[in-house]
Amino acid sequence: MIRYRHVALIGLGLIASSIAHAIRRTGEPVRITGYARTAGTRAEAARLGIAEIRDSAAEAVAGADLVILCVPVGAMGDVAEAVAPHLAPGATLSDVGSVKGAVIAAVGPHVPEGVHFIPGHPLAGTEHSGPGAGFASLFDNRWCLLTPPPDVDPAALADLSAFWTALGARVDVMEPDHHDTVLAVTSHVPHLIAYTMVGVAEHLRRVTEQEVINYSAAGFRDFTRIAASDPTMWRDVFLANKEATLDVLGRFTEELFALQRAIRLGDGPHLHDYFTRTRAIRRGIIEAGQDTAAPDFGRAAAKD
Amino acid sequence: MIRYRHVALIGLGLIASSIAHAIRRTGEPVRITGYARTAGTRAEAARLGIAEIRDSAAEAVAGADLVILCVPVGAMGDVAEAVAPHLAPGATLSDVGSVKGAVIAAVGPHVPEGVHFIPGHPLAGTEHSGPGAGFASLFDNRWCLLTPPPDVDPAALADLSAFWTALGARVDVMEPDHHDTVLAVTSHVPHLIAYTMVGVAEHLRRVTEQEVINYSAAGFRDFTRIAASDPTMWRDVFLANKEATLDVLGRFTEELFALQRAIRLGDGPHLHDYFTRTRAIRRGIIEAGQDTAAPDFGRAAAKD
């Protein structure tokens, strides 16, 4: 059940538009206002009926009991500064940024007395972006991680948890630093690696682009899907989660060099042992309901 | 149209069983015999009706006009040696190995006079293995690359091309060395990187396994799917395609270090430019029909 009666969305991309669609799917009488910096985005969101579009962030948040900042991590501080004086007393301010430490540092100082600041991160997305990319089921069965301050008001936290549950998500609460480490492993570094691999392919002169494209077997094709994600969002993620990203990258390079050495030396048992162990984590993910065992590999389209 | 009347499959895993299903789907009167080294695999294949199962590779190939070696790359030489004396004159010998130079070196010397040796590689697979993992549509719209010797008999090559086309695949012909470089970029190194990333996650003590599993956002989840592929097959691929794999890995590490440096120095424009360029290759793959633009990310299961 949604306890808010007016939700304001600042930024109107994939996540914000999906929030709007998911709120509407609940059938509850929630007013949705919104603002995006770019006039074209505002016009598209208005045309799609995502929200009541306002001409400024200040106007969009006026009277809202929940304000969600849905902009790239690097823009959170400026947006928070712009909306802070216009937040209603007792309102909750949240966000959907992929990094929590940097967002708390950028937004926290602007939050006025009497407003509950509860940062959040729905672990959901696609490689598409913009108001037209959103859909109501994006958060179904996905986790939304909340990283409230130690002195958070329990009622405000319960309301925000109930909100994300109503949108289909599963909610968990954790420390911001721990969140940033977990996400560096499960999302940030994998994205960086996928970007890198696609960049390597682009540069290889012996392999023409058409061949890379035509013969993209499962491995590379999955990488390109990841590497097609929004460049601005990801630039900000890496700059904002620098410490954890560099730490995990260091461990990754160590492991990769060990495997590279095994290949160079022809050490088959080392490779076989390593590849056998990684299968277990995959089984865990399927059992946890975060993916399907179906051997689709994007095959649905091939059958069309 | 399939011009063979008797196809022998040596090895009865995912690819061989999919070939059998796909042959049957054509409705043509093709006899299929098969052999696998492990008794359990032979029993399972017999129970599933994949093929007429024989007790030796020699018996399985007797009288066949097409013999396809469907074993890991490292086993090709031994299997070729075992079947060579029993191949019918005029028969075609092929394989499905992911590396072509090493397979040609291992199999070539055993091929008797009068047998057409035409190596092949269908670019299709899933992370599952064994006779029960096969399905008839595995090759639909996928490429099958053939790497025949320069003096190949044109009629034999045409027959094998027609065979794969009848199974749903698109056929292309290329030099073995070129094949191995293209596949190092589009498949082998991406798999190695996925294995590495999943291994890193397993070792990170600050992140419990359950958290890695629960919070596997799109990036890591796609990696674990790739990293769940058959360990024996992949060990052999890296050992057999050592030179191209190490070459592409070197380029990958260079690129990764450049991005790592940009993160450390806070160079946002470098990151944004890089991430923008990788989007173009993704668009090319969708346009080439090798994947779908649908934002599924394994979401089908989540809706169940």
C-alpha cells in the first residue's frame, strides 16, 4: 500500500518513468508531478502522460510528500540544492542513484530540518534510456536497497519500504559503504569490463566490424548489451564510487593475470578447477529467483 | 535439403543432441548413429532417443556419409585416430570445435585418402551441457563457420553447407587462423573475463555469497550465465587458441588500464567518450539480427 498522496520525480528517464507506470499500476490515487532539465525530455514525458510536468524542479516538488531524485549521480547535489527550500515539512526525500556514499555526501548538507532523507537504489534497469523506455514491471521481484541514516524516523522508513513493495520490489536496508562495495562487485566493475571488451573489438583492425557483429556468439553479445547502457549515468557511477571500483578492479586484474599465466603455461587443471567453481554461483542466482535457467541467450528474437 | 543418408555423431553433448533434434525436425530420412566415451552419457542419449547408440566410435561411424566430431577440442585428435580406419570412402568428416587451427593440426594427419575433411564451428550454445540440454532450434539464424582446406572438393563443401542450412544455420567460409582471431574477440576472451569476474566475487570476503547472489544486477547476472558454461570445453578452447587469446587479452588489459587511470584521475570526458562509442556496436548487432532490443535482462522468469 502506498501511503504517499503526491510523488514528485526529478529527472524523467528510464527509472522515473518506470516508477510512474508502476505507481499507476497499483490503482492508488497518487498524484505524480515531474521535472527534467531538458525541454525535449519534458515534452516527451508530457506527451507520454508520465506525470504532470512542471517547468522547474521547485514547482515539481511543491506539496509532494515523497520526492525522488532520478538524475545521474553527478547531478544529485545541484538538484538537491535547487529543490531543498521548496520541500514540504515532513516530506521524504529519496533518490535512485547507483552509488550511495557520494550521493549522501552531495545531497545531505542541503536537506532541511523536518525532511526525512532516505537514500535508495532499485537494482533494476535496461540498456535503454529516456522517458519512453520505462515500463510498469521494471521493479517486479527486483531488490530496492535503502541506506537510511542511523537516526532515521522509523515511520518514514516504513512508508518508503511499503512504497517500493507496492511497486513490486523487495526491500533491504544496508550501510552506504557496504552498498557501494557490493555494487562495485555485482554491477559497476562488470559494466566497466563489458565496456572495455567492446572497445577492444572496435579497435582490432584484423577483425572488421561486420565480422564482430555477425559472429557475436553468446559471450560478446551479452557484453555489448551491458555496454550499451547510458554513458552519462555510468561515467558518474565510476567517478562517484572510485575507491570501491579501483579496489575490485585490482582484484580482478590479479585473477585475470593468474588465468592468463595458466593459459601461457598450458596449465589445464588450474583452468578447469577455476571454471568449475564459478558454476556454483550461477546456480545460486537461479535459485534466488534473479534469473532464469532457460537457455534463451536472446534467442526469442531469432525465432521471429 | 540434406544430401547425407547416415550421420554419425561422436560425442553426445549439447551440440550433438541439438544436431540430432534439428535433423529430425527436417523430416528427411536420415539415419543417426552416435557414441560417447562415458557409459552414463550413452545411456542417457539412448533413453532420450537422440540416436542409435553404439558401443564404440568405430561402430558408430561405420557406413556413415557424414561424421561429426562433437567432443571438446582437446579430445579431437584421439577421437579422429580411433575413427579414421573405419571411415567410408567418399565420406565427409567434420567437427564443431570452437578453435579451428588446433583441430586441423590434431585431426588432419589421421584423415585417410578419399575422405573429405571439412572443419566447422556452429556459433551456438547455452550454458547447459549433456544430451538432455539439446533442442532442435539451437542453430536457427546462427552462423556456422566452415574452414575447409584450399583443395577442398567443391561438391563435398556444398553438401555440408546445405546440411547446416537445413538445420537452420547461416553458413560462411573462412581461413582457420582468421576464424581463431575473430572468435578470440567475440567469444573466447569474453568468456575468460566472465569467469574471472565471477571468481573475484567468490573471493571477496567483505561481500557474502548471498549478497552477491541476491543483488546481482544486470551486469553480474549476465556474467554468471556465461561463466556457467562447460569447464572442460572451455579449458580446451583456451589451451588450443593460446596465441590469439593472449594477444586479445593483452589489448584488453591495455584498454582496461586506460579506463582505470581515467577513473583514478577523475577524467569524466574520457569515460563518457568511451562509453558512447561502445553503444554503436550494440546497435549493429541488433540490426544484424543476432540479438533482440527487448529489455528483458532475464526478466521473463521474474514475472512467473
